[in-house]
Amino acid sequence: MYDVKIVGGTIVDGTGAERFVGDVAIKGGVIVAVKRGPLEGEATETIDAHGRIVAPGFVDIHTHYDGQATWDELLEPSSQHGVTTVVTGNCGVGFAPVRPGSEDWLIRLMEGVEDIPGTALHEGMTWGWESFPEFLDTLDARSWSIDVGTQVAHGAVRAYVMGDRGAKNDPADTDDISEMARLVREAIEAGALGFSTSRVLSHRAMDGEPVPGTFAAEDELYGLGRAIVDGGGAVFELAPAGADGLDAVRGPVEVEWMRRLSIDLDVPLSFALLELRSNPDLWRELMDASIQAVDAGARLVPQVAIRPFGMLIGFGSNHPFAKRPTFKALAARLPLDELFAELAKPDVRAAILAEDDLPPDPSQLFDSLATNLRHMTGMLYQLGDSPDYEPTHDRTVEVLGGDDPLAYMYDVMLERGGQSFFLAPFFNYAHENHDAIREMMLHPAGVSGLSDGGAHCGMICDASYPTYLLTHWARDRKRGERLPLEFVVKKQSYDTAQLYGLTDRGVIAEGKKADVNVIDLAALRLHHPRVATDLPAGGRRLLQDASGYDATLVNGVVTRRRGIDTGARPGRLVRGAR
């Protein structure tokens, strides 16, 4: 007697092997049988998957649910898109270790780097740890709709050991490095899946300081890499210098030290690979160098963003009118639905369009963004009702806006009840197509990453990447070559799981964890983004719903049925294999 049988589905098992029609049986949270054709035996629940894709649960390795995981059981938006395991603690920011009294500083660091409302973190988080092992124990007491693993972050470790010197990126001395290494080793031994750092200049705390570790010297990086090995082994994850286009000096040489560290220490090193507008050929240079390093024995794993990487522009997020007096006054006192209704009034529209921007507040990282957007009409694309992330230039404000592009933007953003957006692709769209993305995805060691699930709440909703892989890349792309369904499933399941040593999941096979998606691929659809105010303290975030997921199972339990949460919470903390 099985717990669950999934019958008649087209099984895409996650290994990249050719699909086949068959049945899957689950018992005790484990896949106990996979068979081409019918499988004998009864089950407590049978899921009819005829005409459906049966795929592994997706493993999203680049999220920032570090704070949200302490209060939220659902972990949306990732859990809406077939994701059954997330890895947090990326980009050098996290919440452990923490010295008592410095919690607010870590929140402001996370808020600055990852655009997660500080008010939501302050209200939602319940602290109660100091060390990283204590943080893991706190998470271990919780349950979610999906599994959660986490990494120890350079920023938190450096600030814990060095105090203000670490926060201000002063050089670390021998004693500093030794103590940081001890903490990293302790975290890996306790179950951290990796160690993360950031070296990009645009990653800054709310006070404007770069993330601690941004300018770390090679002796510090090697010391922390050795701590990973001493702790039993894990991933070294980083946002490399130059990934944001702001560091032309260090950027191109990053691969060299990564190659040496990975080979010398035998550590898997995963880094962000993006196409920059300011240097549109740099990604190929870095990709070629990383392939050569892999051929030489390095374990370098690029994380690839599978669609343009930037922000959404609309009245519920960032937009060109955010610094105008009338808008600021209305936004300060009205909830979103009332604000959108007020913005639609002709006299309000006329007043806002006629006003000049207020001077930017230098203490606010993104305060000059609204003014800058006015001069970017050639790279702002109308997203459309069926979101188009590979638009042609004739979809830009520059073309569609005529003689008054700002008035045009104002009116479009009012559509859908104020929930209409433009796409501003700062990365991965230098040539206005996805050809570079496709090449990056074909990197022999690359994986799908950089979704930033749970982060950049007011800018993006790229936690929907898994759905976009299935729809755009495997089914719908019209402006270039697509990718096989088997390939894109593997990129988001087996490959990502293997990178982090999660060998019990990511495939449909006997003995593996029963994390499974049943997907109506023909009906699978990614909806237009929407603004929600459902974070603690009324915090705002962008969500992007999907339809076409018949069922998602975690540990053999159905957690979502036709996209709706079932209330089941089988998700647990994932500790490293050591």
C-alpha cells in the first residue's frame, strides 16, 4: 500500500534523460518505485497525471529568505513556482552570528543590499540566537511548506569578529582571519550548506557602506576557504567584483583567484555571471575563462539569470514620479488601492506631470532613481498583460511614448487598476534579445540561479524563474532557439541540488526524496506581476502568480493543489551532508 501514486504522467526525471510515460509511487516521503507504464499496487491517494509532466521539485539555490523563514511558513513567492527547496544566506548577508545589540545593524545591511523592508524584518523576526549553530537550531524548530537550507555570510562573520573595523571594510589581520575561520568552520560543522561573500560595489548597507568583505584580500579569502574544508566541505558562493559593472579594475581578474582557490582547496565555487550594458562582452570573457578553469580542474559554477535582470517600473514599485511633491504626499497617507484611485483623477495627474522632482536624500540609497528613470526611456519596455521578457525595441517608452513619454508612462502604469509595469533590464539585455542568456545557460558547469527569492521586494519578482524556464525556454520562445524541456528541468533540479551536496533530491528515482511537481505544461502560464502589502508591518512586495501546477509534493505530501496552498507543512531545515 503506497501513500501516493502518480499515474500516467510524462516523467522528466531531472537527469536530462529522455522523457517517458509511466507511474511514480511514494511511501514514507520517499520515491519507492518508478516504472515505464502502469505500476501495480494501491495507494491512499492517486494523482492522475495523464497529459501532464511529472518533474522533480525545483531547488532554488539563490534566495534571501533568511528573515522571512523565521516567521513565514509558506515562503512565497518561491513555493508558488514548483520550488521545494531553497538555499538562503547568499551574497554575504545573513543574520548569524550576531552580537547582542547589533541585530538592527544586520537588518539595515540586509535592507540595503537586498531591498527587504526593514520595518517588516523588525516586526516579523523573533531573534534568540548569537552563534550560527544556535541560528540553525532556531530554524530546526520550525516547519514550512518547502525545505530550507542556509549559508553563513561573510558580512555577519566579519562584523561579529571585527566590529566597526569589519563593517567599514578595514583589512583583516592574522588574528581576525583566524577567528573568522573558526566561526565559518563551526557553521559548516553545524550544517551550513555554504559560505557566501559579495565583492560588488553596489551591494551596500543603508548607511552606504559596502558589504563587509567587499575588498577582502586573498589571505582572508583563502583563510575562509580553508575553514570550509576543515568544517567538512561546502560551497563558496560569491557575487564577484564587476558583476554590477561598477568595478572595471577588479572585475576581469576575479576568475583567476577563484580558479586558484578552487583548485588549491578543492572547493566548489559558485559565482554570478551576467551580461552588462556597460561592457556587453565581459560575460563571454569570464565564461571562457571559467570553462578553461574547469578544464584545468577547478570547480567553478556560474549561476545564470535565465531572463533579463533589472527591475519592474510601476506605481506600486519604482517609477519616475516618486520624487514629485504631490505623489509623495499622497503615497505617505493612502493605502495602495486608494492611492491608485487618486492617481487616476485628471487634476492629480496634471499636477504630478507638471511638477519637478524634490532634491534627492543622500541618506537613501535609491532616492535618485526616480529622476534617473526619466532619462532611460530607451531601455524601459512595456511588459504587457502576458509578460514579455524578450521584447523588441519598438516596445520601449522611447518609441511608444511619442512626444510626451512621461505622460505615456503615467497612463500605462494606471492600467490594471494601477498594477501595470514596465521592464527595466539593467543586465542580460545589452543586445535586446536572449541569445547571450542561452549561451550562458549552455555553460557545461553552469546552473540556474540569481532568482533572489524573498529579496528586492519592491523591484522584482524573479522567484518565478522556474516557471519561466518551462514556459519561455522550453515552449514559447519565438525570437531564437529554445532549449529542451529535459535540459531546463535538470538545470533547476538535479544540477542545483548536486552543487550543494543535496544528493537525496532533484531527480525522480527510487530511493530519492519525494519532492515532485505535476505540471500541465500546455496550460502553464506566468501571470502579470502584482503588488501585495502582506509582509509584517504592512510591508510591500511584488508577487507573480502562476497557473498550471496541478500538484506540488514535498516529502511525499501535497503542499499545493492547482496552485492553492493545502496547509501542509512538511518542509524542514536541511543541514549539510557532514
